[in-house]
Amino acid sequence: MSQDASQRNKTPQQWAFVKYDALGRSIMTGNYIYKETSADAAIVPDRSKREWLQSYSDTLKIIWEKRNVNDILTGYTNKSIPRLTLM
């Protein structure tokens, strides 16, 4: 996940993400909206949100998606961070 200044200055903040399959191929990209956050326009940004996301992702055992023929929307599982609600 990554965040630029424009995404950090939104309420709630947004993070760009890329999900991969087991072979390292990009299978999904998008913006993750981090609820309960507010804009941070400081010269030196608050790192606590990034550090929390990093520590959370470090605890996960699943880091990529697998093919799922039963998922007609994406064709993949939804196990790695961020876990998405697709519309």
C-alpha cells in the first residue's frame, strides 16, 4: 500500500493498493479508504496510521490471492490486506 499527499489530505484518508497472485502478478488495484482518519496536512506527516497498517499486515499469514472460480466478480479470493467489500 502507498499514500501520496493528496490521499493523506482527504477525510477519510485513502491508500492505493495492489493485490498479487502467488506468481507475483498484479491482479487488482484500487483505493482503500481508511475510516476513522482525518486529513493530515502537516509538513511531517503523522506516521502512526502507516505504522499501524504495517504492523497489522505483518501479522497476516496470507499475502496473496488465489484463483476462485466461484467468485464471478474478480475470480480471486479476498484474503490478503486490504480485505475488500466490492460493489
